[in-house]
Amino acid sequence: MATKKQKTKVENREPNDAVNVGKKDIRKDHILVVEDDTAELETLAEVLVADDREIHTAQTGEYGAKLLDKLDIDLLITDLMLPGKTDGLDLLRKARKNEKKTGVILVTGHGSVDTAIEAMKEGAHDYLTKPVDIRRLRAVAEKALEVAHIARRHKELEEAIAVESGFMGIIGESPAMKTVFERIRAAAPIDSTVLITGESGTGKELVADAIHELSNRAEGPLVKVNCSAIPESLMESELFGHEKGSFTGASDSRPGKFELSTGGTIVLDEIGDIPLKLQPKLLRVLENSTVERIGGRESKKLDLRVVSSTNRDLDKAVEENEFRQDLLYRIRVVTINLPPLRERKEDIPLLIERFLARLSVRLGRKLEGISKEALDIFMDYDWPGNVRELKHALEQMAIFSAEPVLSNVPETISGKKVFKVGSLAGVPIKDLEKQAIMQTLKDVGGDKKQAAQVLGIGLRTLYRKLEEYGE
Ligand SMILES: Nc1ncnc2c1ncn2[C@@H]1O[C@H](COP(=O)(O)OP(=O)(O)OP(=O)(O)O)[C@@H](O)[C@H]1O
Ligand SMILES: [Mg+2]
């Protein structure tokens, strides 16, 4: 018993001089027991003693609250009724509100079981009635700690992901991007129709992915339709499907993208390019949540979420009679606008760091950064192709330089003719092809049709390549 007593740290003193403050061994679980009766307190504390635990105790709610603030408590075990102003319920609420994901077990006397049940609704893991059954206490504490560990691990992972990449793979920490993250977080779970706007290369597709991932449809399909890549003549069938024989060449029945999205999310990319004559049908589908295949007689109920994106000014398109106003209203219930990179240049150093880290892994060599001069150029440049352009500039620099610190800024960005292609020997053809494609796209201002023409490939091939590159 004496040895156990020694291990039990009873800290009924002010938290400022509590021995554990700031020196917490992170591998140990910290348990706080709050109970006004000294004998009961000691019993509870002793029962919980284990090598991988640190037990803290308090005899008043006020002191317990202080310890909750000061220490990183994994599990709080508290009597419901405590003398003074702060009772067990107050401690429970405090513990559940904190960042540390503290687990809570309540101990109650006879007659307050109802309150204990009420407390469960506020997030307590369990409750024990007095006199406390020692075996049950051990078991319940064990379980609550397990849950606390999972919650903690989850939080750590979330933080790690956030540190790695900003938010769901979207890099950025500028106020403008933080606003974007908040809007994604708010819109994702509520099934509302979202319109993502922003210049080419600002990350609209990443945002669409994030919305799907964070929605309760995440388990369902995510179907992307690039409205500018599909020839006008095929668009209707592609979106809504067709029955066999409904038009020349319809040799079988096929579901459209809307049907295929059921249970999940459909992303209508470049929605501004939907032909005017298809817009009324699209509007009808969206409004009724039903779809009829071309040549089909029954209409199928749809259960999906619609996310659209565009780099066009749709209000202007409405004015110019290229886009229907009623459709615009229908698709932009919630708007998320991605700011161009030139308006959030403070994100550039972070983008460089993260992209180089990813490139290091991909290319299997250490890339430490870019030179001071290169950074100055990056910060001065306007980035008409936005994050995509920056990402490709770095890729190009990495491919054509063997140095860990890159300084060979492409001339299109530096404005100087300093970029020399070294020997191309050994450069993977795929990488060269990608550089050619991305460079051409940039030169023609992102116009994919024109880029395909210049490159001498079909538009569909271009889209397929871009998809391969993850664009
Ligand atoms: N904030 C960001 N963090 C990380 N990567 C980004 C970010 N923004 C864009 N990218 C990357 O840039 C490229 C282009 O992004 P995306 O395809 O989402 O742009 P977009 O706005 O849909 O462009 P477009 O209008 O041309 O289709 C992708 O490789 C994407 O991963
Ligand atoms: Mg896109």
C-alpha cells in the first residue's frame, strides 16, 4: 500500500507549483480525480494507479477546474456533487469544451442517477454510482481512455494534415484562403448546391473534391463532367443518358452522368460552356431532381448533390444571353470564390515549400528550396496561370536542374532569356510532353481548344493528358 501511495500524486496545492506542469511525459495518461471526501478520493486514485498513468487529485470543483486548465488531462473522474460553486456538471462541460478531448466519468450518489444520465447527453463517457465498484471503475476508465486516445490521435492526424497541406490538400494560409476553407467547411455537410468560381488554375477542382470528401455523400460516387470537353452533339446523352435506338448510333442504352452520380456528387466543370439549348433541360433536372434518358419514358429520381465550377463571369454571360439567369440562380445557392494568386502572394513561399516537398518524393531527390533571387522573381510575378503555373514552374526547374536549391527560373516568368535547357538526355519523354503541353496552355492563356490545335493533338487527347497529370 505504501508504495502505491507514493506513486499516487496528490496535488492539493495551487496549480502554479504543481510538480507536473510543463513536464508532462506525453506517453503517460493523465487522470484527474475530483472528490471532496478524502477517503473516497484516495480509494479512487489508488485503484487507477498504473505505470503508464499520472494521477492528479482535487477536492473542490474550483481546484479541479484549475487543474483542467493547467494540465493536459486525458480523463476526468469527478463526483457530481461537490461543495462550492463548481460541481461535477460544470467540470464536465469545461472538460468537453477544451481542445484536449478530455474523457469524463461521473461518480454519483443514490438519487442523482437522473442527473448522471442527463450528463451522459453532454458528453460524459459513463457514470458510476456510489459505493463505486472497483472493477467497474477500472474497466470504465480503461474504455474511456481508449476513446480519448482515438480522439486525440484523430486530432493529431487532422493537425498533421493541416500542417502538410493547408486544408484537404489545398495549400494556403492567407486570410483569403482561410475564408475559402471556412466556406467549404460550412457548405460541405449541408447538401446545398455550390458554385465555385475563380480564374484558371486557382484550385476549383480541389475545392470540389474537398466538398465531396467532407459531405455525408463522401462514400458515394464523385462524378466530374467537363462541360467544355464534351462535343455539343454528345452532351445531352452524356449528361442525361439515352435508350437504345433513341438516335442514330445509339446502339445500346446508357445511363447519363446524373444517374451515375446517385448517392454522391456531380461536378459540372466549366458550366459556363453548357450549350444554351441544353440549359432548360438541365434546369428542369435540377429543379425536379429527376432525369429522363433521351428516348426514355420513365423519369428516374435523383439523389445527388450538384457542384458547379466556372472561370467565366456568369453574370456577364447572362447579360450576353449566353447563359440563362434562372439556371444561374439555381446553381449558385452557395458561391465559393477562389482569389487569384496575385491577390494572395503571401501564400507563395508556402506553396513553394509544399510543392518542392512533394516533388522531392516524386523525383527521389532532395529539393531544399529556391534561391533568394528566384523567390524575388516569384514574388514579383503576376501569375496569370495562378497556382497551376507556379506548380509547373517548379516542376520545370526541378527537372532541368540538378541542384538542391533551384535558381533556374523559366524565362516566361523571369522575363529574361536566362533559362537554358541543359542536356535533354535522360529526361523522361512524359515529362517533356507535359512541359510542352503546359507551356502551350500558358502561352494561349489557358484556352484548351487553341492549345490542342497548336500542339497538333485532339481536344479530347489534351483533356486526357491533363487528367493524367492530375490537372
Ligand atoms: N491551393 C492549392 N494548393 C495546392 N495545389 C493547388 C492549389 N490550387 C491549385 N493547385 C494545383 O494546381 C493545379 C490546378 O488546379 P485546379 O485544377 O483545381 O484548378 P482549376 O481552378 O480547376 O483550373 P481550370 O479552371 O483551368 O480548370 C492542380 O494541379 C492543383 O493540384
Ligand atoms: Mg478545373
